[in-house]
Amino acid sequence: MIRSGPGYAAAGFVLLFIFGPLIMVFVKAGGGVLPGPGDWAAIRFSITQATLSALFSTVLAIPVARALARRQFRGRGVLITLLGAPFILPVIVAVLGLLAVFGRSGALNSLLIWIGVPPVQIYGLHGVVLAHVFFNLPLATRILLQAWQQIPAERFRLAASLNLSAGQIARQLEFPMLRAAAPGAFVVIFALCLSSFTVALTLGGGPKATTVELAIYQAFRFDFDLGRAAMLAVIQTLLVGIVALFALKYSHGEGFGAGLDRVVTRWDAQSTLLRLNDALILIFAALFLLLPLTMVVINGIAGWSRMPAQVYSALWVSVTIALLSTALTLALALPLALTALRRGWIEVIGLFGIVSSPLVLGTGLFLIVHPFADPARLAFAVTGLVNALMALPFTLRVLIPSLRASEQNYGRLADSLGLTGWTRLRLLLLPRARRALGFAAGLTAAMSMGDLGVITLFADPSHATLPLQMYRLMGAFRMEAAAGAGLVLLMSSLGLFWILDKGGRGDVDA
Amino acid sequence: MKYLAFATGLFAATTAVAETPVLTIYTYDSFVSDWGPGPAVEKAFEEVCDCDLQFVGAGDGAALLGRLKLEGARTEADVVLGLDTNLTAAAAATGLFAQSPVSAEYALPVAWNDPLFVPYDWGYFAFVQNADLENAPADFKALADSDLKIVIQDPRSSTPGLGLLMWVKAAYGDEAPAIWAGLSDNIVTVTKGWSEAYGLFLEGEADMVLSYTTSPAYHLIAEEDASKTAAPFTEGHYLQIEVAGKIAGTDQPELADQFLQFMVTDAFQSVIPTTNWMYPAVTPETGLPEGFETLIQPEKALMVPPADADTIRDAALAEWLEALTQ
């Protein structure tokens, strides 16, 4: 077996890093202040939109993941990578891309007006959910696709020899798999959407779409009420903790046993009707996810020549931070995931990173650091660390199922061979988790690239990240140049993701 | 030996730095960006001060004040640059600021007699539109009655957003909630900051966006594009004055005073119009850049007294939320 010590150490580190600053803010404020009526409305709205967003993302991801799992076609790998792109885009780039398609003067409405149908209005709760599905459908799809790929090819062979129909396979193999995997995807997306601010406000169409994070902003900037800001951050964290514990409770699966890692062949899904079904699903998903991206690319190409040199120096800053975050995330996630195999609740600790309000976290860290050091000097380290914590939930969600499958299928064999500790990790767990590790590393790096470095208290003006530089261009009216920078960001994030993910899929056709 | 040489070098380097006094200025991020006034201001001041000017960027004006409150008397800042008249009373209440040594012939639409803060630029909030917009409204009531679409910023997270709140309140007082109720169907959406709103406007999501009367000057001067104008409103336009102040506990009091004096000279003021896209607080000898004469000139400047800003702001926000969440 693998010892739990490092896992507890990693969990302790995460808890310290998230709750230390929070406590610091409470101390500075001299205690907590209960939220006001406006804050409770924000909490209600946050829960509503996060629940709907997570539900739609997860449910819609099921047919998409199934179509990808049972079809082999040219360009499938590229499609899978591209479908992941919305998840890693900086919020504002993605919002502008979405609006170019679904906005008042977007492509969809132009089409509707042309065929004589009244235009649709995107701003409102449905717009918030649409945008969150756009961001998170790719993540849910990848998590489910990974779960699909963990059903060994031999199970499908057996099913074929028993002459099971696609529907029977769904009941016998796919539904149990989904029961184990879907709740996890739901929780991660719920946590992500709960702390949404820019997307929710912009597409929500006004102050009705006030989320907890915006309420925290108000408490901090408007009223300088640190006690209330910290209290709201605690409520946000508790909410995710509760939902996560529930989901984990209901997400236990039996496992499918070991296979020989053969390529899956799906004899059940060869009928024309099912082929057509999968093709249509993939086309719709690709249109939904790729049209807004195409708009980002078109605008980016138009602004390419107006991009100043600073964009490229910012690119290197961002790549460096991204690689730093990736290394940190894996260093934290691996021990946590190994411990989570026996102590499932430990995964919840990983989730806290994404919901801890960046504003409160930043303020607390600042209060800790400021008496001793110039915060700007720590900009790199703090940004890297915060990005690493933000990526921890996805990394765990991807790693844990993969490690669990290895332990379930080969654990007893490894025990009988006396494989323990580092040897077990090196010979059994890491090689079998390769795909998951590559995907998790790719996600972390790409996410970190796209992050605005929200902690302005630690900003180092001379080493701006690419998203910050892009934002500065926008703030200086240079929207075309910013669009160019957005394209650079999209390409570099996707590039990093592709390289790391590919590294993990080296054995895909073996 | 190598290490020794390295250590000596390091020591020499730190003493060399120590001989040059450092002036630390906290400001908002867009001031220090490569496209803001920061780089030119730094260069011009370092030519005359025999010092090292270091900017520290912190979000926007409100974030700047938040940071100062967090740091309290321990702050590293010698000068804080980038507060505006909605924040000066709260900033003064921290007790961190020292008397200003500056007096100048300000080109402000209002008389300036704040003892602590020195203004460096100013502007009017306004709705920016395409010049060919038909039936452009002449006031808030006309805008509310029209079916024009506008995009604005959230007052809780954005300086212009707060400016609009104060604008409507200053113009309409107790009638403000009715104005907001009338505007609610014109508002396409509310964004976190200025950049998002302006981006949405340029993408064609709205007919008008809340910005400044000076915004069209950017398009005209930097892009030779005369297609944007600001809509003159008969109620008058809300005035934003941006200021800087010296920290009382500074270890560089002379340098800080020197900087504030420098701030109202041509070397600083001539940089402002085409980097911050605001009016300079003191008109440079060479006048305003060509193109600024095309901008609308509001007939009336609106501004609530800075001392009342906090109370009015809280009431106005409550009304705004009430009207727009109906």
C-alpha cells in the first residue's frame, strides 16, 4: 500500500493556505459580520445558477462523451483538444466570442432576422447558464469520456458475444459507470460556477445576477467591511463542501475489472441510426463550442498586426507561471489522490481552492506577507500557487478514478508481489495513470495561462501576465490589439494543453 | 573566489541603489500600463529629481484606497495617485494624508480648495455613441423613453459605474429611482468594469455605452476615426476629478512634494490627454492636442460635494439595486 502521510501533508498545506488568509482577514476585521439581505439574495442566485449550469453541463456531456467514446474517425483527437478550448479561455475573450454568436447583433440573431423570426435575447439567467455550459461542457465531456475509456474493451467484447443491444449495454455497462462518474463532474462544475462573477454579471443582464463573489466585492470595495467579505467567503466554501460530500456519497461505483488495454470496438453501435445519432450530436456540440471560438480567431487575426511587442514578453511570463503551477498542482494532487483512495472525503479539501474568493484570499495573504516582504516580489510565487490551488479540483477529479481503477484491478496482484511505496507508484500506479496525469497537467497549465492573476494586491507592474496585458490593452481602447493578444493566448494555452495531454496519450493506440 | 566576487558585487550594487532615493507611488493599473501615462511620467520626473520613481499598480481607484486602508500607517507609499472626488473624503478620513504644498492655476470647471489632494486630470462622464445614431437622446428622460440600448458598469465594481449613479442622483435627487426604473428596459447589461462595457459597445451589443466625453478623442486622434461622439445631456454631466496626495508618514517628504509640484507642470500635464484620455488639470502651454476641440462641452458640471459623497453613494446604490432588480 501507499502511505497516507504525504497526502495528509498536502491536505494540511492546502487547508493552511486557504484558511490561514481567511482567518487573517477575520482578525483584521475584528470578527465576522452577518451578511445583509442583499447578500442572501446573492447567495440564492449563486446556488440557482450554479446548480442549473452544472446540471446542464453534465447531462449534455453524456451523449457527447458517448459519441466520442464509441466512434473512431479522422480528426477525433484534434476535435477532442479543440472542444476543450472554451474551458481555458480568459473569461472576457470567451464572453466576447459568445456574444459574437448569441448576442444582440450576433450571428444567430442576424440569421433569425434574415429568415423572419424574432431575435432571441441572451441576457438573463438562461444566458448565464448558456455561458457556463459553454465553458464547462468540455470539462464534463472529458471527465465522462475518461470514465468511458475505463470500461475495458473486453467488457464490450463480452457484450457483443452475448448479442447485447446498444440499449442493453447502456443499462449494464454505461449507466453504472455514469453513476460513479457524473456526480463528480457535477460537483466540480458547481464549484466553478458558484464563484463566477464576470460571466454571471455580464450575461445576467444586471444586478439581478449578483453572485456571492460580487457581494464580496461590494463588501470590500464599497463598504470596506472585511468581516462581511470574509463571512461570505466562508459561506461560499461551506456550500461547496456540503454539495461535494453529498455527491461523493452517491458516486461510488463497482468498477469494471481489469482488461488488456485493447482498443475498444463497439459492435453494438454500428447501426445507421446510431451512427447518424452520434454524428448529429457531435456536429451540434462542435458548432456550439467552436463557433464562438472561430469568432475569437477571426477577431484575433484582424488585430494581429496591431499587437505591441509587450504581448510576447507577457507570453513568457504566463508560460513560466503556467509551468510552475502545473508542477505544484501535480505535487499536491498526487499524494492527495493516493490518500483519497481510502479516505474519500479528502477530495473535498481539494475543492476549496476553486471557491475560496480570490479577493478574500488575496487580502488575507497580503495581510500575512506585507509586514515582512514587498508583495510585488512574491507576485510569481503567489500567482503560481493560487493557480495551482484553483486547478486542484479538476486534477483530483481526473486522477482519483484512474488510480482507483488501478488499485481495484491490480492492487491484490501488487500486494502479492510485495510492491509498496515508491515502487508500486513507479511500476503500477503512475504508468496506468499516465493519460489522467497528462490531461490534468494540460488542464492546469492551460487554465493558469488564461487566469487574469486576480490577486491585484500582488501585481508586479513590470511583469504582467498575458491576460493582464490583454486587459490593459482593452483598458487603453486598443480592442483590436487585445483581440490579437486573445488569439495568442488561445493558441499558446491550447498548445501547452496539447503537448501535455499528448504526452499522456502516447499509448492511445497501443 | 567567484562567490566572494559575486558577494562584493551584490554589496556594491545595494549601496549604489541606496544612494539613489526611491519615491514609491501607488496608482491604478491603467496608469502604469505601457499605454498609460506612467512610463512617460517616470522618465520625465527622473530627469529632474535625481531619484528612482517606482510605481506600484493596484487595480483601480477604489482598490487603491482599499490597499491603503489594509496597510495603514505601515504603507510603503510616499504618494498615492489615482483617487477621485468620490473617494477623497474617505481617503482623508484615514488620516494618512499630509497637507498639499501645491497651488496652481487649475483649468477645472469647479473651484479647487482641498487642502490635502492635488488634482492632475478630470473628465465628464457621458454616453458614447456612433455619430450616425438617429434620435440621439438629449437627456436621461429621453433616453428612458427611447428604445435605445445602453451598456453600463456596475457601481459596486467600477469607477464609471459609480459615476453614473452619482450623475443621476446629482441631476434628479429624489426622482432618481424613477429615472432608473425608466432606464431599466434600456440597459442591455451591466458589466464589471469599463473595458468589458466598451468592448460590448464596439461589438455592436448596445447603441450607447457609459464612458467619458473625451473617449471619442481616442478614436479621432489615435485611429483617425471620427465615427464616435458623446451625447450632450441637458441636465449637465457628472464631473470626475482625479487627484494625488502625499502620505504623511513618508520617508521622502521633499521628493513627494517635488513630485506633486511636478505633477501640475507641462512635463506631466502634456502627457495626460493622449494617454489617460482625460483633460489635464492645468492646461499645458501648448494647449490641448488637436482633436480635443471637437469634443462636446457640457453646459453644466454636476458634482456632489466630496464630503457628502459617501452618504449619497450608499443611498443611491440602494435605489439603483431596488429599481433594477424589480
